[in-house]
Amino acid sequence: QTLRVLFQYKPQNIDELMINAGDFIYVDPTQQSDVSEGWVIGTSHRTGCRGFLPENYTERANESDTWVKHREYVFVTTPRFFTQTENRPNEKLNGEVHNPSVSRSVTDVLSLQTATLQRGVLVMRHGERVDQVFGKSWLQQCFTADGKYHRADLNFPSTLPKRKDGVKHFEYDPPLSCCGIFQSRLIGEALLDQEATVSYVYSSPALCCIQTAQHVLQGLKLDQKVKIRVEPGLFEWTKWETNRGIPSFMTVTEMAEASYKIDTSYRASYPPGDEYGEPDSPAVLLLLFFAFSGVLGVILIVGHGSSLVSFTRPLIGLPARDSSDFVQAVRKIPLLGMCFCEELKEENKWHMVNPPVKTLTHGANASFNWRNSIVED
């Protein structure tokens, strides 16, 4: 828990904590059993010191008030950063040889929309997850006593992919529902109808995002041509994922063995556990753009609701939203909602335009028991 200090308190004993109004105190509920009534033991975010403090001097802090701003990134659109390389020798990007002439040949098959702009970024939220339909206890609903998976409802996926760390980790890394799979493929088919295509696909390591990317590519008929590059930094911030840190995700090898079209040779720009700590969307976006300066086409990024806000605003030169505005903006982003940014090369900047396809709207459909509704009074 995080507490916000209401009043200043000066320690009376050596094991007590000095606090000022407005301080944030981190408190572990499991460590309070031996603490005297009316007191808590916590760690000050401001000083890093730990000690006892009177509980009635504090109140429970709002989750959004405890977000920490680690750093800022400014996107500078220099000619070298955004200009196509005409006579540059082969470059090695992410461990693989990249030839600019190959990029030009790729753009020859792009649609009129993508051929007329130098580069574009399509950011998309994942499709419907099973826990969004059946709640956090969905795993208990679809496993028998002997550990066998079964579909308790037709909206459960027909199978679950194998993972070495056990099915319990699906609780925090749930798959798409059957409707989510259908919705994702429908989006891909709509993009294909509009003659849109993508050159590269990056996905959050969350299973629902990997599956969304896979089925969008199937709808686009690109699943045999474009592979999914798993980028851990695309996972949404742990402060947004309340009550837990980063889940245990399936490995890239496990995803490939489960028949997801994963680029196993890709080296993540922002691997987990590096010096930066938690995922940082602007940082990931910056790294991706530096890696692909000079490459034409549309990049599809499949992430979470927060991805649409945190990626597009810095790209078009807008400041990050404050915590309250951010929360309200993210809550309005539907499943498979998308934003599209295109480069204005002549003006050396990016702007947002309408996505290639319309939004996908669907209503709630409650479970139905014919016996209770029709036969029994």
C-alpha cells in the first residue's frame, strides 16, 4: 500500500520515521502484525528511510498519485533520422543485415496509402481477453479436478498454449477469448479490404497482444511473410497493472512452439531487467525509430490501452498527460482501438490521421441458461 502524509510528525524515538505533509510512504501489509495499534511501519519515498509512524497522520494514496516520472524524451526530427538512405551500405540492425534497397522493394507492394507516405505507425490495443468476460476466476471455471482444460463456455479458447512454468501463470497473462480472436482477424481483413499493409509488427509480450498480432496478420494474409517481434518494453506500466508487477510471460521459444509467427532472431530494444527498470513506452518508441531510420512502410505496434496515449503524443510533439487526464483517456480506449500517425517528410514532423479502418463496436452478451429462463418458473 502507499500512504500519503497529511501532517508533519517529528520522531520521539530512534525507530520512528520523520515525515512531512505530502510525503508518500510505502507500507507492506504483511509486515504489520507486530506493530502497536495505531502505528504502521513504512518506508519514505522521499528519503528512503524506514521506521514507525502514526497511522492517523496519513491516508490511503490514489494509485495515479504515486506514479514516478523517471525521465523525458524529446523526439528531434533531424534529416539523418527521418531521411531515406539512398547509397548507404548494408547495415546490421538487431543482429541482422539490412539493405536499404530491400526496403524500397517492400514499398513497391504497399498500398497507395502507404506508398504515398514515407513512414507510418499504427498503434493498436489488444482484443477481448477471457478475464474481461469471465472475471479473474476464469481459470477455475475451465479446469477439471484432474487438471484437464475444457471449454466452460464457447467464448473460451478451444485450447491453451503450453508453457513450462504451468497454467497458473495464465491468471496474470490471460489469452484472448474466441470473440477476441474473431475480432482481431476481422480487423486484419478490414485492413486488407482497404489495401493497407504493414512492414513490421512489434508486440507486447502479453499473450493477448501476441495473439492479436497473429490474427491481424492472418486477416491481412501476411502471417507467412511478416513475423512478430516481441518487445518487452511495450508492456504497460506496472503501476497501471494494479496489485502486481510484471507477469511471468511465455518465452519467445514457447510462443514459436505454440505456432505463433515469432521472429526468434529479433533482439529486443528494451529487454526486461535492464538498467532502466520498468517498461517505458517513449523510450521504446525512440529506440525503434533509431533502429529503423531510413526504412519505409508502416509499423504495427500491438499493445495495451495505455500504448495509444503514451506512444502517439510524444511522436507528434505533445507533452505527456498528467496522471488524472491519462487515466480518463485510457478508460475511453476500446478493445482493438487504434491510432495512426504518418510522417510529413517535407515538414520533418509527424501528425495523426484517421486509421485505415473504422472502429469495432460490439455489445455485451450475458450467459444464457434456457432451463432457468424458459422451463422453470
